[in-house]
Amino acid sequence: MGYIKSAALEETGYVVLDRYNNEIDPKEWLDVEYVDWKSSGDTRFAPLASAKGEIECNGFWNHKPPRTDKDGVWIDSQTAIAPTLTARAMEPGANVGRCRIIELQPNTYADCLYNLHQDDNNRLNPDGTGWVVRGFFNLTDDTTSYFVLRENRTDPSEETRIALPAGAQLIVDTQRLWHAAAHYGAEPRYCLITSWESGPELDAYIAKYNGVNKVDSYPVDQETLDAGQVEQERRIAARAAALAARGQQEVTVMSEA
């Protein structure tokens, strides 16, 4: 039967929406409770919705009974502090699974390439239902930072870089695309990440905010691009060698973050 997917994401795996231009009190992402939960880079997460309405970020399949990343339970103590962010996550009317604010410490393009990953969004997702994708709403004005997307982790020819000013909004099939953020500067980056079920509600939301599935890549000088690619290859090879020295092999797994 297959999954219900958004046609807007079929070609490239992502859409960029109109920029969000309303003011939000930074307390909505600074005053919520964070937990140490590692994704790509030095990160913490503040959950707004979780499997059982508790302040934790685990995949829903790790709970009892295990289930797919849908029907998240809003956390009252968190949503009371972040009402605007909660409303934005709920606006599409699509089923919400996990909804979290990520705090990412500064890194480099080379770090970003090494941290590229795919998300295990659809574990236990019943056939014939909506494919789970993720929305990324950048909260801080990270004008020198960018989101990196690749179809193949190590192939730079397929790379798209999306700028991350305050208000940047994108929806990504993160189980399909390898992704991570390059974040320059001295302060953390904050972004709202929401797991949504694909379907007519999400399609209407994408259309409402003029989603486009191709954008010009954020400009990065060729020296940085080349050096980052070399460093990614070096780190991958070093990890493989370290595992081999212990009699182990590299196993590619999707992220549960």
C-alpha cells in the first residue's frame, strides 16, 4: 500500500516556507526546561510534546507500549512558558509526535559534515498512514549559519545549504536526507523541531506559506567546502580504523534524536 507522502517533498526531500516575521519573547526558548540529549553536535533539547507528557526526548518506540512517533502528549509546564511556539507547532493541524526546542553550541562546517545523519522517523509507522517528516523553525538570528542537506552523506555534489536567519522555516524528510547544521558565532542556536504526519493538513500548510522545493545554497567559499570534505573523510576513516582495531565494523544507523 505504501505511505501517504507530501508531493511537495517528492523531488528534493525538503520545502522552504515563507519566513516567520512576528516577534517572539526569547523566554519561550530560554526559560523552558532542557535535558541533555545528544543529536548532531553539542546539543540539549527542551521537549514541548513527548510520548507521555513527561520532560524527556526518547523515541516513542522505546516506551511501553512501543509506538510510532505520532500522537505526542503536550507538556503543560513547558507549553505554558512557550505558548507561541506551541501554537506554531499545532498550526498545520497535522498529527504531532515529538516537538522539541534544540540548543546547538557553535561548530564548523567540517563538524557539520561529520555530524550528518538521517532520522528514524517512521519506526513502527503503520503502512497506509502518513509518513513522518520534521519541521524546523529557526528562533535565533543565525545569519552566518546554515542547514546542510545531502542525499548521500559523503557526496558534496548533491549538497544544499539553507540559510538560518530568525524566522527561517523548512520542512524536511529527515529519514531520506542526511542533515545537520553548521553554526558559527559565540552563542547557541535555538530551533523548534516538530514531527508531523504527512497528509492533506500538512499539504495545505505548505501551500499556505508558499513552500518551495529548491533554493539557492547559502554561499560558502570553495576553500571551506573542500577542507570540510577532506576533514569529514578523515574523521570517518579514523573512526573506522578505531573500530577495526577493536575487531568491530562500522554500522550505519539512523538517529533516534
